[in-house]
Amino acid sequence: MLHPFSARAQAGQAHLRILATTDLHCHVQPYDYYADKPADTLGLARTASLIEGVRAEATNSLLVDNGDYLQGNPMGDYVAYRRGMKPGDVHPVIAGMNALAYDAGTLGNHEFNYGVDFLDLVNAGATFPIVCANFAATLGPTPREDRLRLKPYVILSRTITDGAGAESTVRVGLIGFVPPQILLWDRGHLEGSFAVRDILDAARAWVPEMREAGADIVVALSHSGLEPGPDSPMLENAAFQLAGIDGVDAIVSGHQHRVWPGEDFSGAGFDPATGGVRGKPIVMAGFWGSHMGLIDLMLERTGDGWRIAAFETSARPIYRRNEDRSVTALVPDFAPAIAATAEAHAETLAYVRAEVGISTAPLQSYFAAVADDPSVQIVNQAQAWYVTELLKGTEWEGLPVLSAAAPFKAGGRGGPEYYTDVPAGPIAIKNVADVYLYPNTLQAVAITGAQVQDWLERSAGLFRQIAPGAADQPLLDPAFPTYNFDVIDGVTYAIDVTQPSKYDAEGALANPEARRIVDLAWNGAPVDPEARFVVATNNYRAGGGGHFPGASGDTVVLAAPDTNVDAGGLALAAILGQPLALDDVVDHLGDMRGVIADPLEVLGEEQEMRAHADQAAVLDHVGHHLAEDGVVHLVDLVVLVPDLQREVDVARGVGVEDLGDLDQRGAAHPHDGVGQPHLARARQGDGALGDVLGEVADPLQRVGDLERRDQHPQILGHRLAHGDDLDHLRLERGLQRVERLVALDHLAGEAAVAVLDRFQRLGQQLLAEPAHFRDLALDLDEILVEARDDMRHDDCLR
């Protein structure tokens, strides 16, 4: 069916449709290389299936790309770092675009991640022009005197058919822009050799020249987002301001991974009915091929040229998200795009499946925004290990080495599937890349304790300010990307979310006197503001990405040649070959002023917790205040007596070091063991929840007064719940980490146990395989389990 503009066009009127993609990030095949399975939510090969249909709706059309096509998934990394490019090669993403007959494209900021020489080889394979008006070898006195690395614009002459069937020529000018911040984000590739011009200044200079050169219509391909505000120098997201420049007729926007027209933008200047912004047609087509952007223009003849008489924009999706969060594909694969990248796809699969190590614990990011996260900690451990090695013999050796890392995949704009979920077991390249998405290089900065404090204050902007006592308050600021939520390993601290954020979502100082980071300590002592630290991070952060205090490019003391993924691979080979130590993780949110009971609290439907698992978390406890919510903190101690083929469990109260004695002959409640001989004893190192509004210290707490039976928790698996039914006496949940299993025979010896993601599994092993312990050549009477970590929901409820 024809678009209304094509259907009603008369003599002297013509419908021109501009089809646009943006932020493909090398996603051609509809495949998730991290999960190693097909995906219906991404891939140019799916977006391409829309092309024939939308072209058929319009009499005349152009197809353009708005940048960030080169980097963003393992295929991009494989070609850049493993296979390589030589003259004459065609990069797979370019091969896919060539198969679709693109008319033009521009650069995005991620095009520079692999270096300019590599970018030149890639672009040489394109059968369409790639333009950029503000990336230069050197800047001249004026934009037109800059030594640009690419043509600033192209004017395409196209034959169009008007409503009466008459053919004539329209000249469409296409000009490209890249965010000026590339000089910070890819400083290592660009500093000293390249320069960048402000987007608005470049547009004001080049658009008049395009008109002088005969362009009837000027379309800006701006790899830049939409942020209302005044014209300011060197804006990262300048499409809103670009719409105010005379001579710019339409804009293809991107970079923010959002959709316009749509619910992502609103307010003054935004017209969702037409897709206009400040009266100009603008489209933003999501990311990874999730949408095809359309700008429909009704053109009218004006003497020798054409003008825009009417417009509308839209963004057509390739999939539908259903109410139950399942996905329905709306389009099939486009065979030519699949065929053009089939060889590279097969090579990438072989690459990502190569094993690099073993993890004895799962790495998941489902709660990375609200709780300590192993997927972030493993990056921090890898970075700190690597930087410590490289600093040996330098003037920086001996300074405390901290490490800063953020969760890249934590839901949000990426959707409910956008999380890291690496099971325990062999670790492959795809898993390392899943934990660390970007080909950043490893760097380290030397900063003061005061700058560490402010770095964390910037990171704490993820949280909204919470009013004590008020119910149902949103905790996370959706405008704050989780890749700017740096967790610094090597120091301990808490975040007081009752205080305002010192910095806004963009990193600008908002409340100079605000202080959210409290109890900042290193080695157990308060951090001295004048003390010096080395912080391991990446080139993006060290170069000023995210605008973090202490990281603006002038504090770098180490710039490693390796990417964080490669450095991580080396470190992971050392770290993952051993049981993963997560015992120095702290709950940064903690219990600030009784506002947040526990960052590990079951958060409800949005976290997709299973109802029966929630119910199993806590059967009963003091006052029933938290049981209804299914709060889990830690089933901290389990005593196993394999000789009796039984299990007993206890939970500890705040401040209790030695919990009480448990009867080997089957006492399944802490009180039952008091005063009994032949005892097994359990002790917890740390991790108590603390007071929750002064009522309950821990939903699984074993309070200090052992004589008050009514104060004891009743956890699923207790004899109080199930009597003497041995099947139910087995613990129903697992600990995140069991640090040590100690066999006691007059202190005769001990045996270390690797990290387990399910304590139940260990319990069943002990009950079913007593010969395991006989191999230790010890006469076992007692087994002591010592746990030092909080249990995580994604470990215990799945």
C-alpha cells in the first residue's frame, strides 16, 4: 500500500522516503554471540526485511546509515583483533550493507575503537559514500579550511517521479557529524594526530556551501542524540540544536540507543504526531537494527528546485515485546544479508567458543545496580591483578592499587534480556566478552583520596534521593546509564541515598555540598584525602568518558597495549584457575538510616522472581515483618553430619560469634542443641544485615537469646516445619560461596572446597558419597562450614 504522500501527490509534487539505520554495532546476523543463540531483537538481516516493503510504499527512496556500525559485538572484535583486514578485504558489516545498496553513511564514535588505519581499510570496501564534516587531520582557521579525513558531504542526484508520473531530478545533500568527545573516548588512537570540530560550527559552515552547490534538500546524518538546551560548544548530543540551524531540512539522529518518534522523548519542541523536533523531521531508529527509521517528505517544485511541503517520521520495529515479556519476531531473515556474512559468522562462533578458563561460581548481573555483583568484581580483580604486575619496578609500585569497573549489561534500555549470565564451569571468549563488552584498553590513573571520594560520588548518581519513611519510591534514575555506575574495589564504603546526588546524570556538579559516600576506608582506616592511589580502569574512563573526577586524561600513569578483554583473559586465566574469591565484597547500599532493608531484597515482578521460590526464602521469623516480602540475606551456616545421614542448619544473629551448640543426633533447631555433647559448631565471618527500622536485624536471624524459642527463625528445612521427614530436612537454598570445609579430628587437618553455586549440591554429595571424606584419611566426627558472603537472589532463588 502506498504511503499517503505517494497516493495523493499531484503534478509538481513528489514523495521522497529516507530509510535510516543507526547504531548497528556490527549486528548483521540475528544472533546473540554472548548467549550463543539466535535472537529476534537484533540484526541488520532482520531490519533489511523491512526494506523492500517500505520502499514499495514510496515512489522514491534513499537508504542511509548513521554510524556506530563497526564495533559492538564479538564479530567486530574477531575481525579487528584476530582475522584482521588487508587492502581489498570487505568487512562483514560493510558486506551486509553493500548487499542492501545503501546510498550513504556517516561515522559514529565507536568507529574509532580499533584505530583510524583499520577504519580506513573498512570504509574502503563500501560501495556507498561515507561522509563526516567535523573529523579532521588538522583544524584550520575556519571549518571550511579544516583538513578533513573524509568528504564533509555528498550531493546525490536522483530521478524522482511526481504525482502525475513525470520524472525530474532532485538533488539531496547528505552531511555527517560525529560526537566531538571521540578525542577523549579514543585518546590513544587519536591524540596528536587528529582533531574534531564542534558539530554546530561545522554545520553552519558547510550547509550554506551545500546549498550553493545545488542541494535541494539537506539531510544531516548526525551520530548525536536529542537533548534540549541552548547551543553550547562541543555538545555530545546536538541533534535538537542542529534542528535550529537554517538550511538543515531533516536529521537522522542516533548515539543514545533510543527511539524517536516514541515515548523516549517529550516536552517542548517534540511533536510525536509528526515526528518533528523544533519543526524539523527527525528520526532515531533504536540500536542493533531494532528499528528501521523512516522520514517521509512531501516535496513541491519551486522553480528549478524542490522544497518540503509536509513531513512525518516513524520508526518501525523488527519485533514485538508481549505482555509476558516474550518476544515475537515481526520480520524474517533477509537472505542476501545472511549470505554476505555467513563465513564471518561461522568464524566468529568458533572464536567465541574457545575456552580460556574455568569459573566455579556463576557470573550474573541481574542485581548489579543494587547489590554487589560478581560479574563486576571479576573485572575489578582482573584489572587490579594486571595493573599490579605492570607497575612493578616503576615509581608507582607500592601505592595501593584500586580498580573501577561498571556493569555494562544490566537491563535498562537494552531490555529484560540484557544481562550477563555466565554459568559456573568452563569460561569461553564469549563469556569474557559478555562480562566486558567493549574493546577498551587497560589504563591506570594516580589520584588522591579526595578524588576517589568524588569518583564514587559521581557513580552514586545512579540512585534517586530517597525520603525516609515514604513508601514505594523508585530507587534508580533511568536517565543514568549503568556503564557509569563504577564500583571501586579495594576500598569499602556505603552510599547514603537519603542525600542528594553531588553530580547529575551527565557528570555535571549539581549539589556541591552533597555527600552520599560515607565510611570510605582503605585497609580498615578512613581514607586520607591527601593519600595517593592508583586506580585501574579503561581508556574511556581514564580519558574523561563519563566526566569522573580524577579521570580527565592528565592523571594516566599506565596505558597498557592490551584491551580490557585481552588483559582480562590473562588475569582470568590466573584467577579462574582457582576458586573465585568473593569474600571482600561489601553491601554498598547497606542500611543507611534504616531506609533500605537490604540491597539483596527480592524486588518483585520486575526482577522475574518465581513466586514459589520467594515463598521458600523465609518460612517464618521474628514479627513476620519481612517474611511476606521474601527477603533473603544469608542462610549463613549449615552444619553437616554425614555419619548420621542428616542435616541441620542455623542462622546467626547480629554480633553473635559463636552461635550455640547443635545435637549431632538430629536437632534441627538452634535451641535444641543447647547444652548437648558431641557438638558441631558454625561461625559466620561477616555480612549481617543490621537493623531494619530497629525491628528485625535479619529475616533469617538467629537472635542472641537462645532460651527464647519464640524468637528463633523457622527456615524451610527445619524440624519445626517438617518434623522428622528427612527429605524436607535438606536445605532448599544455596550459599553463594562456601569458603572452607574443615574436617575436625583433634585439629588433625583440613580440606579446602571450591566455590559452589548451590550448597544443596554439596549437602547431597555429603549424604550420598561419604567415601569422599574417607579419602581424607580422617575420622570425621564434625564438619565445620564457614561462610563469609551474602547469598544472592540469583543464586538462591533460581
